[in-house]
Amino acid sequence: MTASFWARARKGLYCEYLDKDEAREMKTLVLCVDRDDDLGVKAGVSGPVIGREENVRAAQKLGLADPEDVDTNSMLSAVSLYDDLVKKGMEAEIATITGDIHVGVQSDLVLTRQLENLLELVKPDRAILVSDGEEDEHIYPMVSSRVKIDSVKRVFVKQSESLEGFYYLLIHGLKDVKVRSKWVLPVALILIVIGSLYLALNIIRFGESGDLNLIPGMGVYSILIVLGVYLIWWAFEFGQKVSRLRTMVRQGSLSIPFALVGIMLILIGIFLGLDSVSAYTSTLLPDQVSLALAGVIFVEVAIWPIILAVFSIESGRTMMSFLHNGHLRWSSIIFLLSVMAIGFIIQGVADGIHYFLGQNSEAETLLIYAEIITGVLVAIFSAVLSASMRGAGRPDKEESAS
């Protein structure tokens, strides 16, 4: 072997040790993300949580509050990774940032604000992101745009075979409010709508014919309505919200009048819808009544009072936030735009079904297209606004009330 070969080899070996020394001088941030703020909701710990001892204590509080929460394992895994880096002689820091229970724009704005404060305080050269799943990894572009990410560590929780059964997943999954709101609400709404329509038709038929055989069916449909209302009450924990409502009444909260107006609008929408169904069925014989057309008529009349009810309730919350914080929340505006888009689309689809079932005039087809297109355009505008706000990473406190 020539001397030049050994010279190149020594040079490469020197560069390797130089890179290791430089790596030790660089500061690494081990970053754990809790996007839905389980740490704050369950353990009462607000982010960011900085430092090894603070993260261990926060993980212990979360583990005691909910031993099955995977965020506990993520935080302990981040602590273990931090200890490994320190043992290797590397300068490192560990932190956990938390979002908000309303996952989406609101939680990402909170995460962005905490991340920027954390980076300004720690001043890391690179970061390692510790995540318990794809939901928390939505923050990856947000972090990578502010600091170099060397690695993403995903934490998987080991379970015994007995815990992987359908019963365990069903029972423990339904304990989560987020899971209940996604899966129980559609079932409850279906039960309420079907029960209300069939009950209204049976009441009308009973009034016309006086047939006592219709009474058992009316009882069954009443049970469906009560079951649907109970599922909604249970899924959204309205019992706890009622107790909080009492506290808000004592404090003179401004959102209560708006909520009462919203409830009245919902009742008005339901009564108007039932009245329209009654007017439709009164002109036909019982055998000529189309249940599908009756349901479409109910939706056509009831949808906008219900949409206005949602606007009223959310407006009350937005005004309370403005009075407390001095600024409007972009998440509320995006939510209202999304609700408006849903209203236009549902109205257009219902009018379209009514057109094909009822054989209305061709002039109404232009209105159907206009309603659906308007809903789609409003939904696109809402999505673009949400994406631009998330990309800009602007916290709520920078939003003006104009």
C-alpha cells in the first residue's frame, strides 16, 4: 500500500472523529408532542414541560390519572432517549409541548406558540421528535420549518393477547369523548330522525283512522327517540356541562342567552319540519305517503333554523373569548364557514331529491345547482383559510377583532 493511501485513511479517520466532536457540541432537543392535550385535561399539567425531572413528574401524574393513556409511554420513552444522549456525552434537552382538546387549527396554533417559545428558550441546533402516532406527527412540518429534525421516534405500546380483543377495544374506546362523538352521534341522529318521522306519520294516521293497532308502533318509535337523545347526552357528557352551566349562570356568562336562542331555534326548526310533513301527508291517503319524501321535506324546512342555532351558540362562545382575551379566534370563523357550507350542501341535496321525487319545475334546478356550488365554494374557502393560518403559524393573540 502506498503512503498516499494511508494519508487518505488517516484524513478520513480524523474527519470521522471531528464529526463526532462536532455532534457533541451541537444541542439536541428531544421533543414530545401531545396534540390533544391529554396532559392538561387529565393531569392538569400545562405545556411546555421542560427538563428531565419535570417530564418525569408530568408523566407520573398522567399515568396516575389515566394508566392506559399512551402519552405516558411517549413521555417516558423521550426521557429514556434523552438519558441515552446524555450518556454519550451529547448536549441535550427534553421538552413536551401540548395542544388543545379541540384537535385541528386550535390545537396547532397552541402547539406553534409553545414551540416558538421553547425554541427561543432552549436554542437547539437539531431535534428528535417523539410521537405516539400519526395524529401527533401532523406537527412535523411545523417543527421542521423552525429546527432541523434528525429523527422521528414512534412509540408502540405492547399489549397482551387478552387486551387485544374486541370487547376491550369497544369498552375502553367508548370511554374516550372524542371516539364517542365520532361514532355515537351519527347513530343517535339516525335513531332520532327515523323515530320522529315514523312517530309523526303514525300520529297523523291515528288521528285520521283512530286505529288502536298504531299505538304499539308509536311506543316503539318514542323509545327510539328517547334512546337517541340519551346517546347524545351520554356521548357529549351533557351532565358535566349542565353543572358547568350552573356556574356560568352564577357568573353571568354572556354565552347563556346565545345558547338559549340556539335551543329555541332548534325547537322551531323541528316544529316547522313536522308541520311541513303534516301538511304534506294531510292531502294524501295513508298508502300514498312517501316516507322518503316526508323526510326530505322535514330536512328542507328544519335545516336552516338548526344552522342558525349553531351560529348563535358559537357566536356566544366567540364573544366570551373576545371579552376574556381581547381577540377573535380564527378557529371559530372557520367553524362557522364550515357549518354554512354543510347547510348549503344539505339544502341542495334535499332539494334535488325533492325535485326527482316530486317532479317540480325545471326553474328550480338552477337553485339546486346554486345551493350545492355555493356550499362547495364556501367549504373550499374555509379549507384554504384553515391551511393558510396553519402554515403561517399565527397564534390567536395576533388576530385582531376587525
